Amino acid sequence: LEAFVADAGQPVGRIELLDAAETAQVLRDWNATEHAVPAQTLAELLSAQAARTPDAVAVVFEGQTLSYAELDACANRLAHRLIADGIGPEDVVGVALPRSLELVVALCAVLKSGAAYLPLDTDYPSDRLAHMIADAAPARILTRGDVVERLPAHDGLWLLDEARFVIELASYADTSPTDTDRTRPLQLDHPAYVIYTSGSTGTPKGAVIPHRGIVNRLTWMQGEYGLQADDAVLQKTPTSFDVSVWELFWPLLHGARLVVARPDGHRDPAYLASLIQRESVTTVHFVASMLEMFVQEPGAAACTSLRRIVCGGEALS
């Protein structure tokens, strides 16, 4: 009121409603949210964790397991094969694989080569896949013989289960690629992955996420929710959705186990309850509607290993 009467001719919009201390609080104090984030790429962090816990179980899928050392070696060989083909930072590599050990290896390999991965869900309609491939222009597409027919024609299709390719891959180094190996140095602002929007209000658009961004996100999650070596994270979100990114890589940066659900298993509450019990899963993500279905499943009551249920995407009832 004093400001109003002090100069009756001034425009209302120029009157300061906050004093100096309040202004500083709003503009400076409340925005002082800086935290230290590793100045490393996701590829470097994956390799570092494998070196720390080589014998620990990294990935579990349908009774099969890979240790951190085994996962790292498999991913490194494929990464070196990509590099030998001229693939590196600022390139995009499509990954058209169902949930499997091969999926995890392929995603890690693309990151280690320096390229960005483009998840291609082979359950998508052919015209959507064609649009994504035409728009993102992947240099290569990693896939398998049992799903390749669902993909549009592409000159760079690699069948990871083809006998000749498997034999060839074994000849490549199992050590982590460095910038000396790559086509150019991998930097924090190079793309790590490309995920397309739903397209519900128009043409799907590719969101390009740099290493700096996803490392920041995963560092924040670890700071808030703190995975330990005895944790197990369930990976059930299709890789075409961004939640899959932290499901996949958060545990692999901290020595925890990544438990991969079978293809289509994310739709079956009874199967999920059984898997959570069998593998002592501690961390899982649900959208609210699926969480409601899950808690109504009788087997959910026996999922006593759970420590964290992350829920997002919808209003929580």
C-alpha cells in the first residue's frame, strides 16, 4: 500500500510486491539446487561398474544370467564391431529386439561405440516403424531372425543370432572401447538415445537425450533412492518408453541385479508377482492403472522383497 501511494502515477505492474530478502529467497535461495554430477558418459560408467564387480550377477532373464564381466565382454565385442563399420558418436543405431539378454547387450554395445540407440518395438505397426526409421536414419539396425520380418527393408540390418555373425563377433576385442578406438571422441553432449513421443496429438517426434542428461537423471535417482548391491530392479517397460532407460541402466551403474521380464510379461500381474517373488525383486515401476491391477492379484501379497514401487504417468488413486 505504501508503494501504491508513494507514486500514484506509476504503472501497477512496476510495483515491487516483495522486499529485497524475499526477492533473493525466490530467485536465488530456492533455486540453489546444484549437485555434483559425474563428468562421465553412460558408457564410461557402465565399464567402471563392470570393473568394480566383475563376478556379480548383472542380468537375469528366464533362468539365464550374465555376470558384469560377461555382459561387459559381450557388449564390448559388439561395440568394436560397430566401430569397425564406421559407427560412432552422432550416429544412430536401431535396436529391434524383444526383452532378452541380447537386448541388454545390444543397448550397452551401442552406447559403448559412442552411437545413440533407437529402440524399435517390433509390436508397433509397420507404418510407425517406417516413419521412425526414415526420420532417425539409423546407420544400422540390430535385430534377430525371429523378428526381422516385422521391420521395413533397410540396408543396415544385422542379425545378432546369425551363425556367421556370432562367429565373426568372437574375433573382436572384449575390452571397453576408448576414444582412441572410436570414430571420434565421445563427449557428454553427444546423444545417448532417441525415443519417439506417442504421437497422440500429431506426428511422433524423436527426443534426443545426451549422455549429460541421462547421467544427471540416474545420479539423481541414486541420490534419492540409493540402490545397494543386494537390490534387484525389474525391467518390464517396453524400450520405446523412457521409463525403460532407468530400469535398464540404474542397476547396472551400482552393482545391483537387472531382472528382465519375458516379452509381454508386463501385461500379466500373476506372472509379475511370481517373477518378483522368484528373483527377490526390490524395485519396480508401475503406471497407476497397472498398479491397481497388480495389488488385486492374490500373488502380490507375497511380494515381500519389494522396497520401492515407483509410480508415474497417471494420477495415483
